[in-house]
Amino acid sequence: MKGNGLDTSEKKGFWVKLIIGLVVVYMLITIGLGIYWSDQPEIWNVKRVVEQDAAALGKQPQVGFATTSTLIRLTETLLQKPGGYLSNDVAPPGIWMDNMANWEFGMLVQLRDLSRALRKDIARSQSTSREDTDLATAEPQLHFDNRSFWFPSTENEYKRGIRYLKAYQARLLDDDQSNAQFYARADNLRNWLADVETRLGSLSQKLSASVGREQLNVDLAGDNAARQSTTSPQELRLKTPYLQIDDVFYEARGASFALVHLMKAIEIDFQNILEKKNAMVSVQQIVRELEATQEPVMSPMILNGSGFGVFANHSLVMANYISRANAAIIDLRRLLEQG
């Protein structure tokens, strides 16, 4: 009897050790995958990639091809980077990686804004002209719920949007079809830059609020007749919640990653307009400021020291670059408004 009891306890001990061992191995694998999947893509040479994409279709790049090709490439990057698309993951390690999910969201917002600008303005000669059918389908696909895991999955909806963008891209290069157009006009570029300006302005405010600050209410400044639906205090206390500081940082980093490539594509497609306005250097300065936001983060966590304290504040550093890029965009829009 004692022997049987010993055998039973040994078996229990074996299974306990086996389960613990499997859990440890599983945790090590997920941690390793998490580290690998956290590796953000590197900035690529937009001009060279555009030429490669056109050569793959057996054509020479036409006006609009660079912007469309870059939009497609960025969307594919969301889906094909290490770990794939992570925002809708329901299992480790993806479900733990909120920083990468916010990076994806920041990038996605810029892709959505450009796809809307293409459909609404850039691919139409005037406000009463017909919108492009492929772009009219592609835009809502990119606006699909970014956290849908199944039935349908976010990835499948975005892939469908990519297919319609590629159809529009192919028609841009088809001499036998004139119904696909990309109008590289100053007003179209200004309209898109206005969206970029508001996005970067919002991100800059959220980044700066990492340390908390008092701000006067200027919502109705400059217009005596202005009104708002509900009253607001005259002084506001802006402070990003502690657990959201890294989320805002990586959202800004993702948005900047997308804009670096989109601004380089704009530099190609709107070259004549930018040279005529002597604004090419302005675009290059915007790109330089945005590239600075992609420098490697040498700290294992996003630090949130006070503005002039002992420890660094990564959010304020990011806000500096975002604000400078936004100021350059405002100047660029003013240049484009001039005759």
C-alpha cells in the first residue's frame, strides 16, 4: 500500500513539474515573440520603391502613382510587419502589446485621412464631378473597426481596401482609360495638409499634457459673436493619465512614421506645384522633423520626468518635433495659398 501511495505522489509531482515547465516555456516564447514583434519597421526610400512598383507593372510612374503606391505600401506594412496586425489580437503576446497597437492606430489615422482626401478631392476635378468608384470602396474599408477579430476580421477588410487601391493605381497608368485621375493641384494639397495640421496639433497637445499644465480657455477667442453649446471653465487643467502616457507617445510615433513616407510621396507627385511656390525646401524640413521622431528609444520604458527635472520626458521631446513639423506645415499651407 505504501508503495502504491508513493507511486501516486510521484506521478502527481511529475505532472505538476511538467505543467510548471510548460508554463515557463510558454512564457519565455511569448516574451521572446513580444520583443520581436515590438520591433518597428524602418523608413524606406520612397522614390526607389515607387520606381520598383511601376517597373513591376511595366510602366513609367505617372502623376499620383507615388502617393497611391506609398499609401498601399504603408497599409501592407500594417499587416505584414513582424507579428502582423496586432490591434485585434485576443491572445498573448499580442493582447499585451498596447504600445504597438497604439503605433498602428496612429499610422492608421493618417492612412484613413489620405484615402478620404483621394476620394473627396484629389481624384475629382471639381466638387460636382463623380467620385472614383475604386476609391469610393477603398476608403470605407480602411475605416473598418480596427479591433475586429473575426466575422469579419480587420485584416481581411483592409486587404480588400488594398485591392481597390491597386485597381485605381493600375488605371492611373493605363493610357486606354482616362476615368482614373490624380489632380496635383495646390488646393487639393492644402486640403489634405489641413487634416494633417489638426491631427498633429492634437497629438502635440496630448504629448505636452504628460506633465500637466494650466491653460486658459481660448475656444471662442477672436470672435465676439461666437457661442458654444455648453459652458466651459475659464482655466483648464490638462493632464494625460499616467497609464496613457506611453499610449499617446506611440500613437504619435506611428502617425509620424506614416507621414514621413507620405510627405516624400507628395514631394514627387506635387513637384511642379512645390517648385513653382518655392516650397520644396519646406516639405524637406517637415520630413526632417518627422524623421527625428523615429530615433531609437534607448530606455526600456517611456520616461515622464518633469520639464526641467532630473529624468527625461520622452513625451515632451516627441511634442517638440511634432510641433515643429506642424509649424512647418502651417507655413507650407500659407505658401500654397499665395498666387
